[in-house]
Amino acid sequence: TKWVYTFGDGKAEGAAEMRNLLGGKGANLAEMSNLGLPVPPGFTISTEVCTWYYAHGKTYPAELKGQVEAALAHIAALTGRTFGDPANPQLVSVRSGARASMPGMMDTVLNLGLNDGTVDAVAEASGDARFAYDSYRRFIQMYSNVVLDFPHHHFEEVLDAFKEEKGYTLDTDLSAADWKVIVGKYKDLVLHELGAPFPQDPHDQLWGAIGAVFSSWMNQRAIVYRRLHAIPESWGTAVNVQAMVFGNMGDTSATGVAFTRNPSTGENALYGEFLINAQGEDVVAGIRTPQNITETARIAAGSNKPSMETALPEVFTEFQRIAGVLEGHYRDMQDLEFTVERGKLWMLQTRSGKRTAKAALRIAVEMAHDGVITKEEAIARVDPAALDQLLHPMLDPKADKAVIGSGLPASPGAASGEMVFSADEAELAKTQGRKVILVRIETSPEDIHGMHAAEGILTTRGGMTSHAAVVARGMGKPCVCGAGTIRVDYANGTITSGGVTLRKGDILTIDGGTGQVIAGAVPMLQPELSGEFGTLMGWADAVRKLKVRANAETPLDARTAKSFGAEGIGLSRTEHMFFDAGRIKSVREMILADDEAGRRTALAKLLPFQRQDFVELFEIMDGLPVTIRLLDPPLHEFLPHTEAEIAEVAEALGVSPQKLAARKKEFDEFNPMLGFRGCRLAIAFPEIAEMQARAIFEAAVAAEKSTGKPVVPEVMVPLITGKREFDLVKEVIDATAKKVEEETGARLTYQVGTMIELPRAALKADEIAETAEFFSYGTNDLTQTTYGISRDDAGTFLGPYVSKGIMEVDPFVSIDVEGVGELVKIATERGRKTRPNIKLGICGEHGGDPASVAFCHEVGLDYVSCSPFRVPIARLAAAQAAL
Ligand code: ADP
Ligand code: MG
Ligand code: MG
């Protein structure tokens, strides 16, 4: 079996399509070699070895050793240096690389192959002893940390103490002799702390690192990440072993990372950072502040450090050319890693770059305009869920702002919240419903849960490609990073900048679009959507089959929904209108009245309010369809609680407070979710449905007059279990319509339909469709009743259900296709059989979830209805489903 694939010198045994076998990094290193780009030679140990390793008690296939030897010889043939040769040693890096990029895997080990002997050979060959010993100490530190599990900071403490003793401030102050002393101290430290000397045999080092990569596939961080991202364990990771090139060989050497387009804005210009005389992840680690790649970016950033364009002009030109080749080849924005060794550029990685939603839109639309990709590809390239970011508020530019510092605008959007200094605090605050800004000197993968919980993230160290910046952009969280003038004091829980000190818990605002850091809260504005947004949405609208409506009842929600492109209202919950100050008293009178007459008196007071609500909704929607659901929740939700409230209602009804309190008790329920609610209210008290129907029809007549457009209300009966319930309520509605027609002389056009939100209703859909003109799947209740899980109580046990793999995702977030989805399918089939033109939609939370929207498309529903801010998400998701 072939386990090892070589690359280098314009050829490779692998290619980009072999991602499953070679991992993302390995496949793209092979592809770049095949394209003739300068890639240091190396080889990839395939993901199949990882699978074999775990299937065979953590051992390797017998042929592997020989194949690795042969591949090392391949490197030697190309570089003229041999791995492990004391006189002329080749150093290598060992890099993990799964199919999907996966934080939590082993970190890269650089400079592998150095030992007490080879370090001097490297010093001699390079003519630079300082470089050799700097590399060696980096290697000891990295290998110990990554392979031997010995924490970084021990080494940093040794180095800091040494620098202090010598009066040095920068690493560059250390001479070759100094680094040699440090190397000695590092080795002593390892021996002392681990009880064994630092491994000297390069082959032991290599197999140690390879073993560490494969072991890291099953470490806790990797397992959690896979679970969160639905990556199967069976995929395994590959290992890449590659000849080292050195960015730390003086002033014509450098290392950097870049995007072929700006990952924040999408602007079509190289965007990145590099450091002269540095190695590996120095750029990302934020130890020194990196320099810009292009002159334009340098000027925009107001940096006084030279850009690569001026510092290394020939390298820059070559890099620009290669960036163009790679972007054109992959037909997508690329994220590049490179190193310059004594003026020679080497490419170390390429992959599709992570980007903000704003950048994703702009890049997709511009690439489609330029004919690089099709419109369909452009639609498919934007993650619908990420559109949320674009709809985030921004700071009001006219507002007063106490700016206390600034950093890099790492991820757009503005956020305010209490300052916290640790990920755990952020998470805790979130569970308590508090909004926080996570403030860190820098972040690491251990902070992800806190970044999730926070409204925004502020760091004081690191560039646009630092961990905080990359992760925040991915999450769509506002982030300001590298705010160097701000001093963070974890111990005292304060930040200080420009003479201002803020404490933990103080409100802080960050603007991820400008990089500003502001004390206190700032008024925010709704975002304006870019031209690309409209363009892509237009393309999406042209291909999607599903219509998109919104769940809205207030005028504000309805206007927002319409501005986001809603094609009607799929769910207007009338009870939301019952809580308003002017009405709740009448609602209570209605509920607590002893008899129909009493209820009718109270309902008469409510009628004008409801009618006005509907007039406004119809006018805003201006001829678009509006579905109005009759009263649904258990009545006790409206009941008076305080003594004063009880007294008030008692007086209005002319009864004693004691009597009223007793009457109120009658509404107590053991399980209100399955209690006296939905159409059961209209069955018991038809006068409620009658008042609501009257309000709807009278409003329709009025709105038709004011807008001059036909209004076709869709009246929806909730929580039915079968046809008989539906028919009883429909009779009331039809009779009321007739009366309104007689009274006003107008002709009404309307539909009466029902929610399908109980399993029985789904099963009886054929009968129900005989009289119901539309179905709207209420997937929130349908999920509760199909699973027998109360949505409000699920929080305590659903977590383990998801983490133990019983459920892939929370079924209240993304529809359970197999169970709840099956009921939707059954009801759709049976409903259509009876009434082929029945209108079918969904109005649960799922209407704004891309995976659920795809399901609705599959099943062939007519529309989805979701909350106003999710309308663009649903439009794009519907288009992607239709591609
Ligand atoms: P990650 O997946 O975390 O990005 P990489 O394997 O890409 O890890 O390695 C991180 C960095 O290490 C690279 O960006 C590059 O700067 C450096 N590096 C890796 N291999 C080599 C090499 N062969 N020569 C020089 N630098 C290397
Ligand atoms: Mg890394
Ligand atoms: Mg990398």
C-alpha cells in the first residue's frame, strides 16, 4: 500500500482533489508544486495511516518506515542536504493537516532535526551562528511544548530572566553566544522537569512528532471540535513533513500571511502582514507588531514600518504574481502562508480564506461580474447564516464617544457590554442574560467558548490575522485587536489607557469597523446594506422556488420585514397585541367574566384596538398576503397577578376581589402547554373568535379603501387535532364575514386555514384539507408534541442529548427531518391529495434556519415564514436549496 506522497520541484504525487487522502494542507502543497510554484519539497503521510494507527492499537503499517525513508531521500535529492546528517543536515517541519481545517490538532513543529551536533553544521553552512542557535532554541521550545507536553511559559520565564539580567529588551538584542547559553538552560530545564534529556536523535524527533500528530486526532479539543462541526472521526488527519526554509536569516528574510483579497471588506487587493527576520507563527502570535504587505495598506493603517512592497520589492512582485495565479486557479479568495529566505520566496500554504459576510458578498458578486464564477456559484458561496452580521447595528456617528484607545478593525459591527477578562466569566454572564465584552491581551483556542458568549472581543496584542481576529470574523462577532495603548491588568481586573482606568463590570463599547474602543455605551444605528447585498439577493430571488414571509405583528416588525424583502406575513400572533397597557385590563375582564354576556362586554372594548392593529398591518404590507392567527396561548398568561391588578379587574366586573381571585384559580393548569389553549379557546368561547374575525374583516375593508389594493386576509386557526374542531371555528369566521359584508356592503375575499402543529392533525390532514384552504406548519409546537419535550424545559437536558449524539442538533433550532419532518411530509401529501392547490407554509423558528429551509424546499412547500431579521437568510437559503 502506498502511504506516503511526495511533492516538490514542480511535481507531486498528490493533487488538490486528493484532499480526503492527503488532508487540506497536503493536497494544496501538492497542487502548488504541480503548478510550478516555489514550495519547499516534502511529503505527506496519508490520512489512511491515521485510520490504520487507531485500528491497530496505535501502531504503524509495516511499510511506513521504508516509505518515509524513501521520501526523506527524495527531499535530500532536491535540496542536497540529508535529514540527520551531522555534517550537512536537512531540517524539516512537521505539520498536521486534516481534511477540514481543525483547530485543536497538534501545532506545527519547526526546525526539527537540530541537535547539539547539527546546530553547528547549520551555523557553518549558513555562516550565521546566531540564526542557528535561535532556531535551535525555538525548536526545543516548540517540540517540548507540542510533543512532550511541557508548557511554553517555563521557557519564556528563563528567557525573560536572562534578558533582564543582561539588560536586554528585545529578542534581537541577543547574540549567538547568548542564544547558546539559552539553549543550554532550555535543555537543563527539560532534563530537570521531565526527567529525561531532550531527544538528540533526529529520527527519534521525527517519529515523536509524527506520533504526536496522530495522537492529537483523539485529544479532547479535537474531539469537541469535530462534534461541534459534524466532522466524522473516521476521516483521520494527515502529517506533512517538509524541508525547512528560514525567515529568520537576517534582514532579507521574512515570514508572513496574506489574503488575496481583503477578508474584512472583500476589496480586491492583496491584504496581509509579514515580519522581517522571523519564523513561523511569530506573525500570528503577535509578539512583534507585523508590517503591511502593500504600500496602500501601510498608508491606510498609518504605519511607519515599511511595507513588503518597499522593503522587499522583488519578492513583493513575485508574491503578487503567485497570489494571482492561486486565486485564478482555485477561483476563490486564498489565504496564503509564505516565507522569504535570503530574498527567495517560498509558498507554505494556500486555502480558501475565511471572510466576513460583507467580504463574502463582495467577493462573490465581483467574481461573478468578472466571469470567474457563475451567478449560481456566487449564490452558493455565501453562508446564509452569516448574513446576520450585516444586519448588526453600528455606532451612531453623531453620538458622543469617550474614545479611550484604538486597535485594528478586525471584525465588523459594534458591540457594548460589561467588561470581563476571562472566557469563563463571559460564559457565565451569558447564562445570566448579561451582555459582555471579552477583553484579553490575546486569545487562544481555549477562549473560544467565551468568544461565543461575548457580544464582542477586544485584544491588546496581535494583528489582523491573530487568533482573536480570525475566530471573531468566523463567528461574525465584532472584534478590535492589537489595541496596544490599552494596558490590561488581569490581577486587578482593570484596563488603563490614556489616563482612564475602567474596571471589570464597567460598560465598554468596541467598533470592529473602525477599531475604536469607547468607555460606556453608545447609541447604535441599523446597518445600511451594500449594493452587493441587493445584487446577490436579486440573483437569489430569481432562482428560489420558496416564497419568504415574516412572522410579525407590530408595525415596526412588519416594516423591517418588508425592507428585508418579506413577501407577506406568515404569522401574526394576535395575543401579542393583548398585552398593551390600554388593553390588558379589558383582556382580563373578558377572561374572568362569569358568562358570555360579560365576555362580550369586554370583547367589545377590545374590538376597536384589534381592528386598528390589523388596519396598520394591512396598510404596511400593501396588498401582500397576511396570515392572522386567532388567540392561541393559555388564558392564564394574561391574568392579573398583583393585588392591585386583581382589585382593578374586580371593580370593572362589579365583583369582589375574593370572588375574582377564586375565579382566577379555575384557570390554573398542570400542563398549560397541552391545556386550555389554541382552538380550544374558540370552541369554548366562540365569541372570542367572532370578535377577532370581525376586527380582521372590518380592517380589511378599511385598508382596501386606504391602499386601493385588494386585501386578502388569511385567518388561521391554531392547535387543531382534526376537521371537526376546525369546522366549528370556521363556521364562526364565515358567519362573521357575512355579517361584515352585509353591514359594510363590501365584498370580502379571504381564506380560512389552520396550523398543523399536533401529530394528529398531520395524520388527519386529508380530512382537514376538505375545508381548510391553507396549512401552516407550526414546527415549534409540532416539535414539542412529536418529541414530547417541552421547549421551555429542554434546556436542562438537551445539551447532553446533543453532545452524546442522540440528536445531531437542537431540534428546536433545526428541524428534525426524520421525525417532525416526516409528519410534515405526510401532512403535505395528504393535504394536497384532497386539495391540490392548498397553500402550504411553515411558521416556526425553523423558517429562518438554512438547513430547515432546504428541507421545506425539498418537501415542496410554498413558503417559509421567519423573524424579520432572518428574512435575507431564508431568501438566500431558499436559493441555495434550489440550485
Ligand atoms: P497551521 O495549520 O497552524 O497554520 P502550519 O503547518 O501551516 O500550521 O505551520 C505554521 C507556520 O509554520 C507556517 O505558516 C509557516 O510560517 C511555518 N512553517 C511550516 N512549515 C515550514 C517550513 N517547512 N519552513 C518554514 N516555515 C514553515
Ligand atoms: Mg496553528
Ligand atoms: Mg498554516
